[in-house]
Amino acid sequence: MTTGWKLLMHALRMIFANLPAALRISWLPFLLTVAVNWYLAQYMQGVRVATPQGPRIDPSRLGEYSAVMLGYVILTGVLFA
């Protein structure tokens, strides 16, 4: 077996050996991110308006939209850092 294959097999063994522990640690942050993403998808429906060119963000609510998206990015970064 060549060195490349040995390295690949070793990396895969390390990943799958640690997978149960990684899943125990990361399931809650992952579910929180999914829940926040779902909520924001529902919330942002009110921010968009229909135009002849397609749905657009209402300019009067652009600051609110930007603040919510920035909060989401920060939350995701904190949970997965």
C-alpha cells in the first residue's frame, strides 16, 4: 500500500473514531442554527415585497433586515467557533 493510501485510511479512521463524540458535542448548536434559520426564513417573508421583477426587500425595512442577518451570522459563528 502506498503512503498516500495509508494516509487517507488513517485520516478516515480518525474521523469515524471521533464521530460519536463530535455528534454528541455538536447536535445542540446545529439544531439551534437550524431553528434560527427556519424562524428567520418565516420572519423575512414580511420584509420582502412583490414587484413585477420578482420579490425584493422592502427598502424601508433594509436596516431591520441587515441587523437580523448580521445577528444570524454572529450567532452561527459563535456556535460553531
